[in-house]
Amino acid sequence: MSQTLDAPSPLARSFWFTQPLMRGDAVFRAQRLLNERAGAALKPDGLFGAATRDAVKAFQRRRGLAEDGVLGPVTWAALNGEARVAAALATGLQAVLDPATLAALRTPHTRFPGGVAWRLVPGGIEVEGALEKPSAAEAALAARVLRDYGNAIATAAARFPVPAELVMATICTESGGLPAARRLEPGCDPVDPSLTPRRVSVGLTQTLLSTAREVLGDEGITLAALENPSTSIRAGMAMMWRQAAQTRFDPPLVAAAYNAGSLRFEGSAGNRWKLCQYPIGTGKHVDRFCRTFAAACQALAADPGALPPPGVSFAGLP
């Protein structure tokens, strides 16, 4: 870890207390700042342990911020003395979607050899020069998801500034907008699925129970809790934020990484993307995600007020 405090870089991810401990230069800097500006007595080591969490919560309490113990974009901005803390959510998003990355996303590109080329356009995703268009049913579903869950998406963005279009497309694709949707993987305990948390997915965003516990840093999360839309949305957005270093919020990559757990090559002839996804050997999941992403863009354009602050979206980027 660097021993000096140079000008801060934008925060590329959030940090919180979990096991194994999260670490990074941003944690080291935050520890130094908490000592110097908030009277903490931390040993700066770049590890986000319980003492760092408690110091972050104390700082948030004094500054009137959400007291969640998470080193996120707003707390990072406040620690670094930035006057416009309200702008920190956009800063957090732009740490992933910086101008160079946005320019690359808007230029035809692919991930793996042999895959189709796509690009981000104002209305969605253009594949090989043609916009992926949603069906009427997909458009209606995206509009309902925005109407029913726009507030929950915006609230979770305070901690995980993920573009709402990606969250809406994930909900549409993974669960069809059903809060109680449940998927049992092979090997799941048929009597008590919670005994096999790596084999059961529940809720709007269909995170595995084990994944939801990990990304939210809460081993007490239950299957019933994930049927709560707000909890499921927070878990899904936490996962997308964690994967942002890989995906840079590129919609097809977000879809594949979220669905398969990581970005991997899958070269079947029936998979035009060459991105690993389920069902294996097809491109159906990313195809559907791109259509519902376009539907999400349409829904937000038709009703931008349905995503209140601090929600973030592609539509708000330069």
C-alpha cells in the first residue's frame, strides 16, 4: 500500500465488512483519512475489518450520512473533503463508465473471437448493425418493473450505483418480475433448500442464497428475506457492482457474468455471443437480456420520474 495521500482516485467499488476481508488502496486511504480527519485510531493496512467498519459508521453518523458502515461513493467523497457530496453517486458510476469506457461501449466490439459485434446506443444494444427490439410483452414487463420497483432500485443505488437499465433487464430476464420466483439447482436439499445455499436462487434478481449473504455481508439473510423485492434488488445490484471491474457495465457482459458467475468463453455454434451462459450451448439468455435492456431504456424514456434520486441510468450519462 502507498504510504502517502495523493489526490484521490474515483472509487471503483464499494467496501464493507465481510469474510474474507475486502482490501485495497482505497481502504488504506480511508483508514488514514479516518485517523486524520475523524479521530479514529486505526492501523492503516488496507484491510476492511470490524474496526474500520465501526470508524466508517461513526464518521457517517457525524456527517448525517446513511449509517451503514459501507465505504461507498458518498462516504468516499465526504472523507476526501469533496464539497459536492451529492454528486458522488455519479462519480461512483463514472469511475466505471469513464469517458474512454463509454466511447468503447459505443463502438462496435466483441469479447471473444468468433462472437458477434455489438455496441451501446441510446435505445439499447445494436448487434451487427441492428437494434435488439423487445416484444410487446417484454416492453410491458419492463414498464411494470420500473413502476413497481423504481424506488427500490434508486434506494439501493446509494450503496451500489448500478445503471437502472441493467437492474431492470436482470429482473425481467432472471425472474420475469416475480418476487417469489425460486430456482432449485441439482443437489439442492428438497426439504429445506436453505441447507444448500449454493444450490437455491430466490427473488426478483435470482441471486443464490450464498451469494446474497456474501455480497451484502449478512449471513442472516434467509430465503424468505430474498422474496422481499428491496432485499433481492440490493443483492443483485451488489453482485453487479462487484463484477463491474470485469464487465464495465457493458450490458451483454453484465448478463453473462451475472448468469454464469463470471465471464468465460463458450464456443458452441448455437451461441452467437461466445459468452458462457445458461442454457449452455445457446445465446438465449444474453439475447433476452438485450431485448429487455432496450425495453428498460424505453420505459425510462417514457417515465423518467419513476426513477427518483439517487438512482442512476445510462440516460443520465454524457
